[in-house]
Amino acid sequence: MELTILLEYGWVLVLLVALEGLLAADNALVLAIMVKHLPEKERKRALFYGLAGAFIFRFASLFIISFLVDVWQVQAIGALYLLFIAINHIVRKLVFKKKDDTEGKEKKKSGFWGTVIKVELADIAFAVDSILAAVALAMTLPNTPLPEIGGMDGGKFLVIFIGGLIGLIIMRFAANLFVKLLQSRPGLEIAAFAIVGWVGVKLAVLTLGHPDIGIISYEFAHSKEWKLIFYGILILIAAVGWFMSKDKKEQTAE
């Protein structure tokens, strides 16, 4: 390939790694919240299944992307699912806190496979979101002499594949980091669920901006302005949650 094409592919790969890193952080936070209530050994197993599912669904969606591009229903289900998780947990935490505390032990013993199923459902929604975003970025690249893979130019496919793989590696470490953070600062839990709900809003905006729906303009749903708004509010929620929460050691001392 020509040097100019290689440079263009290299630049898009850098952008794609940054994009996948942000999406992986979203995904990792959802995984961390979902497995947080499990005992340590089961939590590690559930995280393993969740990360394995993220890998499988992400690359499966890459091969069938030409079909998934038109299936807005997948993103709609993902949006509703994440919004339900967030609202359900925040309401239960704030309104039914005492009842939850008395039932906590039973849920920890019996909730492993139910948790794994919820994690895999979230993985599907994130896989579609991730690959659609990656394909939209890679499609701006020129074609290469490489053979097609899955109906896509070989060079573009490899860029998306590498970006997705790096995103999964980031997710692997971020998920464990978020679990430890939520354990050390329990007060962050409500903020974390608020972020999950905000991620659900992002998927809802993408769904409503789909050409077959058209409630929101496609241009806005994929614009830099909306992305800046989304990540700005996400950082704001995280910052407020951080300053409003206390370290577990500080709480114990008090």
C-alpha cells in the first residue's frame, strides 16, 4: 500500500482505539455493577463469562454488520434494558433500601447464573453499538488491495478488528478496576447506575436517529456535538458521585 494510505489507516486506528476505549469503559462499568453483589469467586467467574461474551458478540457482529446496520431494534432493546437496570436499582436503593438489605444474602447465594444472563444481554447491546461506531469511522478510509473479509474490504476489516481487540483488553482491566472502586467507595453505586442509565439514553438517541425512525435527525445522533454532550454529562455524573461518596475506610472510622 502507498505511504499516504498507511498513514491514513494509522490515524484512523488511533482514533478507533480511543473510541473503543471509551465504549469499553461504558461496558466495563455495566459489568462491574452487575457482578458487584456476588461473592469474590463467583464475581470473577461472572466477569470472565461477561468478557468472553463481549469478545464473541463483538466479533460476531463484525462479520454480520451488513445485517445489523438495519436492525435498529437491537439498539432499542439495549437502550430499554440499560434504562431499566438503572431506574430499577436507583429506586430500590433510595426507596426500598431496608427491604433490599434484608434480602441481600439470599440474592448473593442464588443470583450467579441470573447475573451472567444479564451480563450477556448487556454485551449484545454494547457489541452492536461498538461495531456500528467502528464501521462508521472505518468506512471513510480508501479501499486496499487486500481481499474482502465478511463482505468488507480487508484493510478496513483489520483496522476494526484491531481496534475492537484493544478495546476488549481495556475492558478486561477496567472491569476489575471498577469493581474494586465500587467496593472501596460504596457511595458511588448510585452515580454508577446513573451512568448506566445515561449510556441507555445514548443508545436511545442512536435508535431514534435511525433512518427508519427519524424522530431525531441522523446527523445529530452521530454528531460531535452530541458526543461532547454525552461524555461531558457522563464525567459530571462521575465527578458528583465521587465527591458525594466517602471511602469505606473513612466511613468505618466515623
